[in-house]
Amino acid sequence: MPTLGEIEGKLLVSEVVATSCLRHLFAHTNDAVVPAIKRRIRRSLETRCQAEKLCHDDTEAAVEYAFQLVEAAAEAAGRKRTVSSKPGGCETIRRLREMHGPSGR
């Protein structure tokens, strides 16, 4: 059974890879790609969550988290001014803002 540290480490690696790829993509494409990415993410997560027998609320939470990552990557790439109207956001978004905010670029 993996330790909590191993799980957190793998999650951190996944977040870094995902946001790095998205930032690179956003830096080299137009804004029309964001809605297409979100549609694909929603479909994929709904399929995977259904296969894992997650409830609707958990599925929506997963989709929302994924969308926050997309929005944070768009913000970090300079495509958006702010991620959302929510001041806190998830930990990943806070880290991205600290790493890639206006003063950290």
C-alpha cells in the first residue's frame, strides 16, 4: 500500500506535468482551444468517474478541479487575467499564482 507521501508526490508530479503542458499549449495556440480542452476533459472524467462508480457530486468536483487547472495554466501563460472570481482556489492555483504571477515571471 502506498504511503501518503507517495500519493502526494504522484499528485504533485501530475499537476506539474499537466500545467506545464497546458502552459506550453496556451503559449502557442489561440484562445479557441480552451473550450475544446474543457469539453474533452469533461467527457473523459465523466466516463472514468462512472467506471469508478463515483457519485455525481464527486464527478462534478473532479471536473471543477480539472477546469481550475486549465484556467490556472491559461492565467500562467498570460491568456487570462484571473483564474476565477473565487479568491482562494485550490492549492495548485495558489502555487501557480505564486510561481508565475506578474512579479514571479
